[in-house]
Amino acid sequence: MAASGQAVGNAAQEICGLDRILEALKLLLSPGGSGSSSLQVTKHDVLLATLKSNLSALEDKFLKDPQWKKLKLLRDQIADKAEWPQNSIDVTWSFTSQTLLLLLCLKETMIRLAANFNPGKPNPRTPEVAPALSPDALSISQQKTVQFILQFVVTLGICPYLMPGVGVPLRYRTEFGAVVQDVVCLDAAPDATRRLYTSCRALLNVAEHTSLGSLIFCHHFGDIAAGLCQLGFCPTKSKLLTPAEEVLTEEERTLSRGALRDMLDQVYQPLAVRELLILQGGPPQSCTDVKTQLRCRAPAWLRRLCGQLLSERLMRPNGVQAVVRGILEGAGAPNIDQKGTQSRLFCTKNRRAGTLAAAAATRVALVTRGAPPLGISWSVLDLFHFQDKLTARQFQRVATTTFITLSRERPQLAAKYLLQPVLAPLHRCLNTAEIPESYRVPGTILVTEEELCRCIEDVFKVYVIGNEPLTVLMDSLLPVLGVLFLLYCFTKQSVSHIRSLCQEILLWILGKLERKKAIASLKGFAGLDKAVPSLHSLCQFRVATQGGIMITIKEAISDEDEDEALYQKVSSEQDRVEHLGDLLSLCQECGLAGDFFIFCLKELTHVATENEAELKTKPFSSKSLLELEQHQTLLVEGQEQKLLVLQLMVVLCERMSEQIFTNITQVVDFVAATLQRACASLAHQAESTVESQTLSMSMGLVAVILGGAVQLKSSDFAVLKQLLPLLEKVSNTYPDPVIQELAVDLRITISTHGAFATEAVSMAAQSTLNKKDSEGKIEEPQQSSHERHTDVAHSHLEQQQSHGTAPQPGLQSDAPVTPQGVNEPSTTTNQKSGSITTEQLQEVLLSAYDPQIPTRAAALRTLSCWIEQREAKALEMQEKLLKIFLENLEHEDTFVYLSAIQGVALLSDVYPEKILPDLLAQYDSSKDEHTPETRMKVGEVLMRIVRALGDMVSKYREPLIHTFLRGVRDPDGAHRASSLANLGELCQRLDFLLGSVVHEVTACLIAVAKTDSEVQVRRAAIHVIVLLLRGLSQKATEVLSDVLKDLYHLLKHVVRLEPDDVAKLHAQLALEELDDIMKNFLFPPRKLEKKIVVLP
């Protein structure tokens, strides 16, 4: 018998094919009866009749058709091995059982066909021919047949036997499912649990084949998982059942649990997550819908089981990504209509994706409540780095929300497992970090380009996009702000895609920090506070090969490179201050820029009033060398701090706009800092014009505030009362009676909360309010004030009242104050010729002698502007204007004498024949007549005139050349260098007109370059040759034909024998210019041109 059974099995293995099995499956799916009746009872009867008919037809085929005999033998063989009952009085179970047997036959046949398949070797002559198809492959129609059969198996063999709340009930899926739910007979043998176990185990057996497994799990994974959960984890109703009474043995339950976990590990993880979430269900909701009320909530044991299984999915490699994908998949990509706009459906799905992202983040946060491993933190970070644009934004939203949720609920865990890995590249290069010896080799890459770029992008997404100023987030980012700022400064040197990210991160953190911490961070950025963590002294930023930035170990500095290193240090500090100014210019609205400006003002007070006696050292005999060295180091550091404060003030004054102060408190702090500096200067007897001007400006600003330009509240007066002690001190100690009087008046007005205001305060406020209607005229109250004082005193009072004429008090505190005829040069620039009045001109001329520097400089600028516009009334007074400009040339302030230089140059451009001889005479005068500084300033004027005249300079060639050549013989070295510089500018523009004096000029240059004792003069002589060759270019061979050889010998002499490196550099540049000229002369470039000659 055994031998005959084996022969039958072998025959079935050899003959039975896929087509026969699929034909049998189609036979089971054949429709029967009429489904058009609307009566429910009829539908049930039709379904039952169809199932019975199809089963009978299948048995008839097996018994009567000899071609089906082999399939019957295979089915019987598999049925004998099966451990479940195939027959039942319930037709649905009989149908399910026969279907499962045929699916097992299909799986067995596909395995045998694949095992016997032996594809031939590919023909190398025809490599484009497709390889032979495996015989176990299913066609599209065959796959559809299998899918239909699987739907019947799941619908009839699994879903009806699930407990309430486990899975989605059939009646809520399709109308056919509701019919099946009522057709299945649960009282008939075998038991419902046994049927469920049989169906799940058989389907898992079929799914062992890859092709069939994909069809099963892609469409029916949730139902099978629900069945296995019920079989393996559902608690039994009673523990008193005997083994004979139990439907499932403990071994079968254990097998179900193992099968569930194996299936979860086998399938696509997002699919497993999504189905587990569906099984777990949501919280109970109150709903009036009848259908919704009928649905049972998932039982507690199933919710706990799904939560545990989801946690296990999360703990796997890339588990966070799988959980997020499982939640978010289904939100969909944008649907584009014919016009190319996004449809409303996508907007709805996008909002759904946002809600689900928050749910996913909450899920991750809940799972990681204990002690999340480092793998989960990296999995969360990986969500930031998706390249697919359709899903990247959703994943980034989930990751950001996860960071925020964990930081809010579990700050310590978030800091350790999420924030530290994100900021690790920046922590690695801090000056507080310990760099291992193996990494201290010069050139070693400490942070790669990819690491740094990813770190900055992740920080931007967590902090800026998340926009949650939680304490743990702020504290974690605070130590690396110094490195971030230096990285921002480095990105400003060239093009970098992370520059905007660094800027946004810095602006965000500075805006969210407490003001004291923000100011402390800014001090660290500027270098005023060495305690703030910054970049390690061994580290440096470098441009990477892919265009990004990396952090490497610095090269060792040799003795020869010390000067270059010092220059790099100084330039980097200067750039850092300028970049800090750029950053603060973007922080004006929040008030941070104003607070930092006030802080710098207070630091400036310490710098200006520091007692130099404290810096004097004790006699060397009382100190050891170590103490002396430490003392000198402290002195150098102190001087660096002072220079840094001054540089910061310069940059802030240049970069900040008039909107730097945003509230009354900042204005009061600014005035208080100014008053403190004035009082300190008086205490140290260091009063100056600048201090007096600043003091009057600040007090005028308070007068404007009290005069009604700002609506003050009682709280504002409480802030203003901080000025009372300082104003009292100024009124008692300041020597100027005008300022004393105004200080007393301001104290009275502040103390009475504005109920009583003196005439001086009222006039200042009224002058501010009427500024727009003044049209440059001096008001009568101001004129009466002029009559009460001397010229200096009344000018000072006018300045005091003019300081109160800012349109927005507290917002233009740093703007220079000018007379009303000069206060807006931009409007004057737009005026037409002849539009200025005599009164305006007289007012500006009077202001040109004002003792206060900004007023005088503004007046000179205004006069220069009028000259440039050819204003007739101004040009009529050319002699007086020239006198004013020349007198101001001798002023010590840079702003004033540069404005005067500009005015003289513009006036000389209009009347060169009248003004140029006087300037040449003044430039050629002796030291007794004019100071060397004045002669140098006149030389700057002459250089500007030569540049402005251009080709017209040939008319004045003789007096200019003679004056400059005589200046080369002046005993003052600086004057000789200035004359040579002017001579170079002149020769550069004379071209062929230089021919008659070329020998004199050449002889002068040769003599100076070889014999002059001062290095600066020799440099200037060589530079003249560079300018001469550069200006003449190809014409040098004609203009300098007689002296070109002498100039060449001179340059070679300088290169060989000159000890000064800068002079050698100039000579080398001149030789390169000469080399280019001669190459073009000897080998002119070829030109593709045709010559047309007209014959006579």
C-alpha cells in the first residue's frame, strides 16, 4: 500500500499543472442563481445555493473527468496530511476547507515546478533576449483569480469568527460582508475558534511561497493578524476547563503567538504598523451615528498587545521610520488638476498628515518614556534626512514634533539622547572640549563637511522650525553659540548654503533668550567675554572639496609666519565685529540691538574715564619676572578690550538705523549712560568738545520726550526718575551755564510728571514739533536765545535745541545734529539751481564756524553739495567759500577736514584757473607758513583736482609739474612722498604731453629711488614708475623711448639691492608691466581684418 500511495503521489507530481488548479479555483468562484432580488432572505439563499452548487460541480469534475484525476490525487494527499475537519453541515466552512486545500495544492505545485526548472545557459550571441520565465510564475489573470479566492477564504474563514472589537467587522466593509455574517452557522461543528485557527494556519502555510505570500499579506495582513492575536493572546473565559474541553491547546496558542511575531517581522514594517494601529483602535468617541455606536471598542487585552507590538516595531532598526511611514502613508501626493494648481483633496490630506505627524511624534514620545536607546535617537534624526521631496516635509514635521514633545515631557532624556547627538559636531570643537592626541595632528579633519552641514540643518529644523523656546532646548544650544557665530562669520567670506541657516539660528536664539543671557552671548561673540565657550584654539574652519565647510586642526605656525598669523588674527577680529554689527542690525525690532548699544556705551564710559595711574607699574625691583610678565599680559589684554569696545561703537553707529531704540526705557538708559560718562569725565578733568556735544544731545532728547512728542504714562515717569540724580550732578558740576540751566529745568519737569515745564524745555519741544514747517528758518524764540549769550554760548544753545528736533525721540539718538538750513542734505540735493535763499546760505556759512564738530562738518558738506549743483548764490561767494574751506583744512577732526578737502576740490573744478595757483603756492610754501599737516591736506586736494580735470589737466601741466618736482626736494620726507604721489597721478594722465619733461621726471625718480634716506619716499618713487607704465600702456614705447632703458636699469637695481620688501614689490610690479608692454610691442596680437584700398 505504501508503494502504491507513493506511485500515486509521484504521478500527481509529474502530471498536475497550474492551469488545472486555477481552473478548479475558477469553478468555485462561478456565480450561481440571481442576485437581483432586493430581499435579504433571498440573498442568503442565493449565496448558500451558489456555494453548494460550486462544491458539487467540483466533486463531479473530480469523479467524472479523467483529466482532473491527478489534481484529485494531490488534493487527497494534502487532505490526508491536514489536521482539520474538511466537512461540515455548514456550507460556508466546507467551501472554505476545499478552497484552502486547493490553495495548498497550488503552493505545492508551484514549489515542485520551480524545483524541476532548469533554465538553459544564455546565448552570448543574443544577450538582448529575455531569460526563460520560471514555470511557477502566475499571469495577471491567474493572480486575479487567486486574489478572489483569498477574499472568499478570509471573508468566510476568518472574519466571521473574530470577537467583537477585534478587527473591522464584515458588515462595515461591504454589503456582501453583511450577508456573509448572517449566513455563517457558528453552532455547527467544528468550533468557531478551531475554524479560525485552521484558516490562519493554512493561509500562513500558503504564504510560505513568495509569490503567494505577497498576495496574501498585501491585502489580508490585518485580518490574519487579528485572528492570530485572538488565538494566541485572548484570555480564556474559565481556567477550570479540562484539556478535553479546551478548543485550542496551549501548544497551539503558543504556535499562534510565534506565528504572529514571525509574520510581523516578515512583512513590510509600515504595513505592520498601520494594521496594528487599526487593530488597537482609537479612544471612545461620542457619536450620534447608529453605525458608529454599534461598533465595539477594541478590548483592553488587544489594546495592550498592539501597544507592546508597536513598541517592538519602534525598537527595531529604522523602527521610528517604519512607525512614521505606517501612520503617514495614505496622506498621498498632491493631485494636480489641468491648470496645475493643487486640488482641495491634497490640502485636506496635508492637514491630515499634520495631525498624524503629531500622533506619530506622541507615539514615539510615549514609547521612549523609559530610557530610550541611542538607536532610537538616530532613527529620529534620520527622519530629517530624507531626499524625497514628497515625503521629506512630513517626516521632518514628525521629527521636529518628536523633539519638542520629548523636550517638554522628558527634558533629561531629550537632552541626552536627542539634542546631544544633534550638537555633537559642534561640541567636538569647543575650547572646553578635550581633543584626543590622535586628532591633534595638523590637517586632521575633526568635523567633516557632511557632518557639519547635517548638524546645522538639523539644528535649524529643531529650533527655528519647531519654534518652541523650551528651557532644555535653550540650555543645550547656548554653549555652542560661539562656534555657530564664528561659522556664520566664515560663511560671510564666500558663498555658502548654510549661511542663511546659521543666521536664522542665531537670530532665533538671541530673540528667545533672556535679555541678560543674550547680552552675555553677544559679549562672547565680540570677544569681550573670554569665559563664553568658543572655537578651540587648535581648530579652524576650512572650505571643503564639495564646496561646504569642515573643521580641521590648524597647521603649526613657524617663526617666519608670525607676522602673517598676527595679521590674520587682527583682520578676523575686525571681520567678526563687522559681522556682529550686521547681525544686530536685524535684531532692532526686538530691542536687543538697543540694549547691546547701551551696554557698549557703559563700557565706553569705563574706557574713557579709567585712571591711568592704576596702569603704572611698580618699580621693577619690587617684582619678580613672573609677576612682571603677568602684569604686562593684563595690561595688554586691557588695552585690547578697550580697542575692541571702541571698534564695536564705531560699527554699531555705522550699521544701526534710527529705529535702534524701541521704548522709553532704552532711551532713558541711553541718556543715563551719556550723563554718567559726562560726570565721570568731569571727575577726571577730561572734558572735551565731543563730550559736551554728546551731553547736550542727550539732554535735548529728554526735552523732546517731555515736550509732548511722546505720549507718556505714569510708568514712563517712573523710568525717567532714574535720571534725577545724574541731572542734579550735572547741574552742580558742569561748567557750561546753558547745560546747567537745562539740567535743572529737566529735573523739575520730571519730578512734577510734566505738570510744570520751564520755557527752555517748552521751546525745545516746540522746535521739534514745528520742524517740518520751519523751512530752514530760525524761529524767534531761538533768536531771542541767541541775543542772550555770546557767540559760542548761543551757538551751543542752538545746538542744544536742535538736538531736540529729532522726528522720533529716542529713535535718532546717534544722528549728527545740524542747523535747520543744513539738516537735510538729501532734500537740498533735489533742489533746483537758485532755490536756496540768502538766509539759508548765511545760516550755513555761520554753521561752518560752529565749535561743535557734527554741525561744522554738515555745513561744509552742504556747501560742497551746492557747489556741485552749481548753485548761483553759492558760486557768487567763491572767495569766501574758499577761505572757509582752507581754514577748515587745519582742523584736527577727520570728518571736518575731509569735508573741507572735498569742498576745495569741487570749487577748483568750477574755477581752476583762479583757485589752482593759490593751492600750488600754499603747497609749495615752507614749514613756517603752513604746518606739514596742512600741506599734506593741500596735496590731497591737488590729487583730487588732477583726477577731476582728466584730459583738461594738460592746460596746467607746467605749474603742476614744477611744483611737484620742487616738492620732491623738500626736507620733510612726508611732503616728498606726497609730491611723488601727485606726480604719478599727473604723469599718468599726460600721455604724449609728457615728452618735453620726461628727462627731468626720469632723472628725479632715479635719484630719489637710489639716494633718498627714507623708505617711504623710495617706495613712492618706484610707485610713480608703476603708475606711469600702467597709464601709458602701449604708448610707453613712444613716449618713454629715450628713457625706457634707464627706467629698466633702475627697476633691476631696486630688485637686486633695495633692502625694503615693499619697494621691491613695487619694482617687480613695474617690471611686469614693462614686460607686458614689450611683449605686445614685439608680438602684436593677430587681427582678422581686411584692408580695402581704393586705387586712383
